[in-house]
Amino acid sequence: PRLSEILNLHDFEAVARQVMPDKAWAYYSSAADDEITHRENHAAFHRIWFRPRILRDVTKVDWSTRILGHQSSMPVYITATALGKLGHPDGELNLTRAAAKHGLIQMIPTLASCSFDEIVDAADAAQVLFFQLYVNKDRSITKRIVEHAEARGIKALFITVDAPQLGRREKDMRQKFDAEDPSEVSKAGQGNVDRSQGAARAISSFIDPGLQWADLDWFRRITKMPLILKGVQCWEDALEAYDRGLAGVVLSNHGGRQLDFARSGVEVLAEVVAQLKERRGLKFPNEKFQLFVDGGVRRATDVIKAVALGATAVGIGRPFLYAYSSYGPDGIDKALQILHDEFEMNMRLLGARTIAEIVPEMVDASNIHTH
Ligand code: FNR
């Protein structure tokens, strides 16, 4: 289909499935085991309903916001996804350029296809970038990566904590990872590369399964960047992160690619907000401890629901990969334009003129447990 026929973010997935090379499609679309969590991620949003307000002057609506103190044109950021060149020769740079054009923040992955410096160099001088970190068994490598990221102006460090071992993504495992492929991760093989079990396994053997809470003190010493844990899945760990002085947590199951039967991020959000209110008197959204959600976000209404429940912003992964893999830079541009259009219309229909006006009373989340 022509790009003008694409009406929503789901459409990109359907096109990508048809036009992407098998190996790339398998890596981007795959999820763990029976992919139950992957399916649940988007479905969970269907259990939350709106309670719109009427007769407010909604001529002007503004969905811009601040994420960790930085301006963003919407409460959305581009989350970290590895191996950007599997889908398009420019890889992650497609995302960097689109982020500049649309005033969004991009989270650069440790396992990008383009080198870290290539991505930072492609960004505008004023553009805000975050960095996603996989922690290496060899801490001297991690230290070097973190210090370099800070020196290059990265504004926040998202430490992935839901992947002590990569999940079993069988669709991906059926496609062997070809080390000769130019889309191989930049500086791949931070350790021995086993190509027999797909791209994910091949590039992830350096990740330290021994990572623990006490290691966060070490991170605190080596960097001034705000630290956020990516992949928190219950209130107990969110509370621990808060008590240890972190800047926030991403309630995420890694797009369903890690533990199958992990709950959706938006479901975890509801319990985290309830429990941290009860136990620490916190109110969300909160400047000092920010909550993020990712997984299955495909519509501005999904984003609005998460914001109403207390999230500062949400991450979107696959739809942007599918968009640029199918249509190049115009695809990702269109994806973001669609989101902006959806924000304008849905905020009007909801009676919220600003992000601050999207309040908990505007959703009925009574189908979701708060434990
Ligand atoms: C990811 N994700 C991810 N997360 C991370 O911390 N480090 C990584 O290297 C990757 N790589 C990666 C590759 C691909 C192809 C996907 C689809 C995802 C997880 C990602 O940051 C995020 O949690 C999910 O993608 C969000 O779900 P949606 O938006 O893809 O449904």
C-alpha cells in the first residue's frame, strides 16, 4: 500500500510483515515463548475506559510535556530497540532524524547497529537523547560506555533490568543470525557469539546475570546522569528504586520478549501508583520519581490512559521500526504525524486541554488490580 493509505500505527505492522526480509521481521516481531505477554500488552489497554468531560473550550489543545525535565512534543519517547539496520540501511538514524523533526526524545540502545557516536553526531545540537544500558560482566567496559555517554551529553541512563538472560524468541531462533550481515550490531561480539539461536542470543552473551541492587551505588559513583531502571514489574521493586533515590522506573516487560506471562506495563502502573501513594504518600506524575510505561502502545488513547494513571510518558518500539523498515524516513514521519493527529482529536473528545488536565478521574481502570 502507498503511505497515504496508512491510517494508524497498526497498519505499519501489517505492511512490514509483507515487505520486510524474513530475518528482520522475525527479530523485530518476535516475543518470548508463546507470545502471550506480547499479545496482552496492547490488549491490556482495552480494559481501561474513558470518563470524558464536556463543554470545556477545547479549541486549543496542547499535548506537549516534560520528560525528566526535558521538553517533548508529546508524552511519548522512542524506546531502545536493538539492530536498527536489519530493517533499513540507515538504521537508528531514521529515528534520530525523526525525533529532531518532531521534538521527541530518543533512547539509544547499547546494541544499536549504528555506532553510538554516529547517532549522537546525527542529532541536532539541542536534541535530547537518553541511553539504554545493558550491563557488561566486565564492568570496566560498562564504565567506559557510561562515561562516554555522559561526556557526549546523554541526559539519562536507562539500565535494563529485565534481561539477565535473553528470552526464548522462537520465531527469531528459526532464522540463523548471520555474522557477515552488515546490519550486525555495531562492535558485536562483546563476548563469544553463538549464531545458532537467532539474532537476540547472538548479541547478548555479554550481559551480566549477576547484576544486583548493590551495583546501583557503583553507578551512582561513576555518573551524574539520572538513573532509571527499565523493566520493573511490580510495586515492591518500584518502591525499592524510589527508596534508593533513583530518578524513575520503566514499567515494562521488554515488549513481551523476556518473561512470558509477565503483566503489561500499564497494569503494573496502576499498582505502583496505588502502593507508592499508600506507603510513601507519593502523588503521580511526580517530578522527583517518574514513572514510564512501554509495551503495546499503538494509539494516542493508549498514551492518554497511561498518563491519566500517573505515567510521565510512554515508550514506543516496534511501530517505529516497522514504519521506517517499510517506508524509510517518510514512514516514521507519518507514524509521528498520525500520533500528533490522534492526540489533538482525543484530547478534545476527552475534554483535556493540557497534559496536566488528563487526570485519574478521566479513566475507569476498575478492571485492573492494584494489589
Ligand atoms: C527491544 N527492546 C529492548 N529493550 C532494551 O532494553 N534493550 C534492547 O536492546 C532492546 N531491543 C529490542 C529490540 C526489538 C526489536 C524490540 C521490539 C524491542 C524492548 C523495547 O525497549 C520496549 O520495551 C518494547 O519494544 C516496547 O514494546 P513495543 O512498543 O515494541 O510493543
